[in-house]
Amino acid sequence: MRSLFGLVLLVGIGLAGFAVYMVKGYMQTYEQQLAMERAQRPEPVPTVEVYVADRALRYGQPLRAEDVRKIKWPKEALPEGVFTDTAVLFPENGPERFILRSMEKNEAIMALKITEPGEPAGLTNRLEKGMRAFAIRVDVTSGVSGFLRPGDRVDVYWTGRNGSRQNGDVTKLIEAGIQLIAIDQSSSADEAQATIARTVTVSVNPQQVAALAQAQSSGRLSLSLVGAEDDTVAEAIEIDQNTLLGIEAPEPQEVVRQEEARTCSIRTRRGSEVVMIPIPCTD
């Protein structure tokens, strides 16, 4: 009986040892696989909580707390001018901010897209330092058939009579690549439909204001839309009727004035004959 008990005990110890060995091997394999998975796992990306639009926001609307929410944004890809602090975006008991550029849902709220607290969303926010707003009268032909929008760039051509020429009207490029900041009473660039404008407002410096005012009072202005990716510099352009029709202007004829040769003489009688004798003129 004792020998049987001893045999069972030995078998039990053997099975227990074998089980421990198997579990140990399994744990080692699991730890190796886990270490390999951790090594292949990318490092966590550091993030920063920033404010984004919680719904579509349009130009001129006031910005309120219910219009925004916070999300985690990759720190390395953080746009310039984002807001991370509630007190900065919404000062306590401070005046409202307004939308300057339209934003879609989940788009980051940035300083250039909203006004400072209390500032209106008007043209003054679109004018850079040293620039002025100037209105130009347009119609369906001079205004590019109504396809102009705030933010576009245009070339301005003047057509009028040049007082120093006798060959009719002349058309000349007077300003190139100036920016539109408003169409009629609207300064929003969200309107996609073509509308026939009566006035467009451009952003120019004081010298250009004087040139455009003189050109508008002395002739007719026409606008030419510049492509969004066009960075070429327009050359000086001037076309008159003769150039348009390929007519060469006649060269001015020089009038040569020749002084008549002056001669002086005296009369002398030789017998019955009177003879004229030339002499040097004294005066």
C-alpha cells in the first residue's frame, strides 16, 4: 500500500513539474510576442487641446461659446493663431468677436478668421497697414460680367483721350494685380453666384487712390480678372486706334526755311546804257 502511495505521489509531482514547465514556456513566449508588439507600436503623438467650430460659421456672425468645442490636435501640426485658452477666446464680460472668414465644422478657430473682441466685421479689418479702400464704378462689361468676388485680384485699364495725340482714344494699363475687398455692399467671399455689381472696392495705397480717382474722372475704367495662381508681373501696356488697326502714323515733315540770298547793287550809266554793278551789302 505504501509503495502504491509513493508511486502516485511521484507521478503527481512529475505532472506538476511538467505543468509548471509548460506554463513557464508559454509565459516566456507570450512575453516575447508582447515585447515585439510593443517595439513595433508607434510612439504616442503629443497633442494639444484647441478650439474648433462645432458647426458651420459664416462671415459676419458673432462667435459664441456654443459655436465651438475642444478637440485634441497634434502638437507638431498646430496651426498658427489657434486658441487653447477659454479666457483668451472669450474674455470674461468682454465684447463679442465676429467671424471674418467662413469656417466649416471641425475647422480650427484661428486669430485671422475672427475679429478682436468688440471689433466689427467690416472693411477696416481687411485693410493692411498703409492701405486704403477705394470704390470703382463698374457695369456688366467693365465688371467681368459679375464674376468678381472679394479676395480676387484685378488689373485696371483706363480708356480716354490723350490730349497730346490726334489719333483718338487710348487704352492703358494703370494698375496691376490690386485686390478686391468688397462687391457693392458685401465684403463676404462666400457668395458663389454671379451678380452684376455697380461698384467694387479695392485695397490700394494713397498714391494709387489719386491715380484711380484721376483716371475715373477723365475716362472709363475696365477690370480684368487675374488668375488665382498667376504671379506674373504685367508689363506697361498702351494701345491707341492706330496701333489697334495697324496704321503707321505719318512722319512729320520738316519745314526748311531758306533765307533768300540778298544782293546789293548800284546803277552806273555807260553812255546811253544803264548798268547794274553788284556790291557787298553793308547792313
